[in-house]
Amino acid sequence: SLVGVGFAKREGIKHRISVWRASSLTEKAVSLREEGKWGEAFETSLAAWQLDQGNITIFRELYGAAKAVGSPQILSLSSVLFAHPESTLTEKVEVIRL
């Protein structure tokens, strides 16, 4: 139906905007990290991850910032990293050692 097509297009546009915004936030988080502003980098990375869950690049930034600030969420984040299909063997070993 025409309504279904319109809804699908709207959802597709919404998704693309979320991915674009997540990318922009990730770039900001990287800049904050490079400035040594780990707390802000963590918050910005978390916002990016919420917009584009599943993106390993964003998650790696989030995980690194969480470790740097000693976030109490590091254990739950570690389990996500370990289970992520794009995580590397090195990352999995790091999680095990945590």
C-alpha cells in the first residue's frame, strides 16, 4: 500500500540521519580524546553508539573512553565488545584479561 511505502521511506531517511549524526559525534569524541577530555569523549561516544548500535568503530571509541575514565559500565561494555562479530582476537583477549 501507499502508506506502507511512505512509512518505509521515512524509516530509511531516519536511519540515514541517525548514522550521519553518529558519525559526526564520533569525530567529535575522537577530537575530545586527543585533547585529553576523556569524560566528554565517553559521553559523546555513548551518544553516538545509541544512534548507531552495532558500529564497531563507534564502539571501540566508547570502550577506550570508558576504560580511560574508569567507568563502572566497563564490564558490560566488555561483554558487548567480546560478543561483537567484528571484534578482533586481540580485543577479545584484552576483555578476558580485564
